[in-house]
Amino acid sequence: MGKIVCASLLFAASLGVTGPATADWIIAGNATTAKNENALYAATVAFRRGHNDGALVLLTKLLHSGNLSPHDSSVAHYDRGFIYLSEGKVRNAVSDFSAAIEQRPRYGDAYVMLANAYSSMGQVAQAIAALKAALQVDPHDGAAHANLGSAYHAQGLDNEALSEYDQAIRTQASASAYEGRGLIYLLKGKNDRAISDLSAAIRLEPDYADAYVNRGVAYYNTGRDDLAAADLGTSLGLRPDNADARIDQAVVYVELGQLDRAIADYDFAIGKKPDDLALYRARGNTYLSERQYAGAIADFDFVLARNPKDAISLINRGAAFYHVARFGDAISDYQAAIRITPRDARLYNDLGSAYGAEGQLNQAVTAYDEALRIQPDYADALRNREGALRAQATGQSVSADGAVGISSRSR
């Protein structure tokens, strides 16, 4: 089976905070003046209607008024930070969430959102510190536990991550906590546990695209290719532009023998990631399996123009050249690959087959001898060597139609 790249777990996939902190100050009641309350409400309405600029203007005016209590100031900073984060203005968001915490040190949601902002900047250690602070405020904050699990996973601390996901599920079960734990089980090869957790995530959140992707991977790993294809198809129905899911689906389609569908998925993924050489190599391999040799050669040409020492592409382009009777080109590719991986018996066998088809029988026998020196029990090389020796003895040519066949296949 080919390798499937798991969908990445999105940090802070479920924060337990769905918008500006309006509920916080409404619950506070008389903690705000009517004027401030109206301004905060207006900002929230503007944000929820998609008028971010208007919301930012209202909140900035309110913060510059100098009339806010520490509580109201923390709420306004939080709301503005949330809008900044939604717009990708992460440094501004960090500044506002930090100000909200300074005004109200036990503002748990602000710590969680600060962690999300730090994570967006790749500052995982700072994110972990913020989440630990949130848990000091409320040890039963399931969103904080889930996001701390994600942060630990980002640092490769999967045992710590599993502990945090366990806590999150015990205190406040969420789809993101199950998905996070399921992803780690998947990466550890515990596919049945992964399927159980990812199924729980899907029950809680039926439109959770990443959970379908990762459950599809787990099904694929356990040989349930039809279920894998169904889950990946569901994910793509939810997020049609998800290139990683299309790549995973392509791998499953190859396993199912539906090569035309796999090629279509690679086409889509390459459109999204036009500089990803691994995608061209994978599509080239699929073309080769589909016997679409021109397409395979074009993809391997693309890879090798940018990485001339890509041995896999050299080997498989050599196989494509062989199948279109460009034996000299196949010989050149196999020789180049041998310089990179000189201990590959299959390569020498392939080189011998190309020499044989080109009519260079002495060179073919020498190549088969080298394959057998590396792997004495290599049946294909033994058979092909005997065919080349018979051709020498009888003066007949070696055909390229399988009498002395090439053993290269998509690697």
C-alpha cells in the first residue's frame, strides 16, 4: 500500500468561544454603563453581519474613550482581538488578548484565544503557557485541555497530548478532542482506536471534514478500502477544495484499481500545489500503472528537471521509456539511477532488459550478473540472463514484449 498523508489536526479547532464575548458582559449586568453596553452590542452586531471594519471602529473608539471599567475594557479588547484573529492580523490579536488578560487576570477564554493566536504564529511554547494559565483559572475547561493536547502534539509530545485529550473528553467531550486523540492513535498505528474516536467525533459533528479524512486513512490502513473511499468522498463533499483529502483519495483509488479517478485527483491537487514534486511523481507512477506512458514521461521529466537525482523518477521514467521502445533513453535513466542507488538488484535487472531489447547482449548479461551478485536468488534476473545467453548462442534478438521482460513497476 502507498503512504497516505494524514490530515493535519487544526490547532484550536473548537475553542468553546463562537464570537465576541457579548454574553460575558450581558451576564455581568450592571457592570457596564448603558452607553458602553450599547456600543459593545453594536460592535457585536456589526461583526456578526460581516461588517468587521465597522466593528473595529466602534471597539477602538470605545477603548480610546477612557470611560471603561477594567472589566469592560477586557471585554472590548477580547472582542477586537477576536476580529483581528479572524482577519489574520495575528500580532494585533496577541496584543488585544494580552491586554484583556492584563485587565482581568482570570479571563479564561482570553487565555485560550491568546494561545490560538500564538499557535497561528508558530509560537507553540507560548501557546502552551497560555493554555496552562487558562487551566489554572478553570481546571475543567475542556476546550483548553483539547487545545493543549493539540499544542503538545505539535511539539511531538504525544503521550502528554493523549493525557490532555483524555481530560478534555472527561470534562467536556467535543468533536475536536475525539478527532485529536483519534489522529494520534492513527499515527501510532492503533487504527481500531482511531476509528472509534473519529466515529465519535463524526457523531458529535457530522460535518467534520478532517475526521472523515482521518477515519478514511484508518480504514485504508486496515484494508477496508471501500469504507476509506466513502469517507474520503464525504470529506470532499464537505470541503471540495481540500487538496490533501484529494491526495489521500487518489492513493485509495490506486489501491482499488480506479486509476483514472486517481489521476483526476492528482490533477486537482497539482492545480492547488503546482510546485509539489511528490504529486507529479505520484501521478507519473499512476500513469505508468495505467500504461499512459506519455503522461508518465512528462511528469517524470518535470520532477527530474528540478531534481535530477530523484532515483524513483529515474527508475520509473526508464520503465516508461522501455515500454515505448526508447531503449537507449531507458538505459541512460537506469545508469543514472544506479549511480545514486548502486545496490539495487532490480535496477541491474531492468538495465539488462533494456540492453537486451537494444540488442546489446553482452552488456545485458553483465547487468544480470551484477543483479545476481547482489541477490543470488533473484529469479527474474536468472531467467532473463538465460534468455540473453540463448539469444547470443542462436543469433536471435531479444524481444521487448516479455521474452526478456523488464521488472520495473511504479516504486
